[in-house]
Amino acid sequence: KYAVIDFETTGLNARGHDRVVEIGLVLLRSDLSIEGTWSSVVNPERDLGPTHIHGLTGSACIHAPVFAQIAAEFLELI
């Protein structure tokens, strides 16, 4: 089985203070058919950075869970 993961972040600097704002996951069987999908908007607990990168607004993230609240579920899926 395979997991295809997409992270949207507040910026493009992996060594900086950029944070995850959205996670998307597609689970594939060995024949590459889709077994399931999962996604979550994430509250980065900071400003959203350049919104043209991810297209999210403050109103989409303000009530979203922080990464620590979804990490266990995400790890269980992968």
C-alpha cells in the first residue's frame, strides 16, 4: 500500500518558522486504486504567510485544530 501526502505551509522555508496549514492524504492499494482519502486544515498558530501559496484564509484556519490535535490520527492512517 502507498500513502500520497500533500502539505500546504505558511511559506517555503523549511529551516525557518513556516508551519503546516493543510494536510491531504490519499491511501492507495498496491494496484494504485484509491482505498481512502483524508484531509484537514490546520491552525498554524501564527500568521498564514503568503496566502497565494495555499489559498487559505484566516477564517478557514482560526477554528481548525492545531497539528498536535491531529498528529496521532494522521500517523495512524499512514
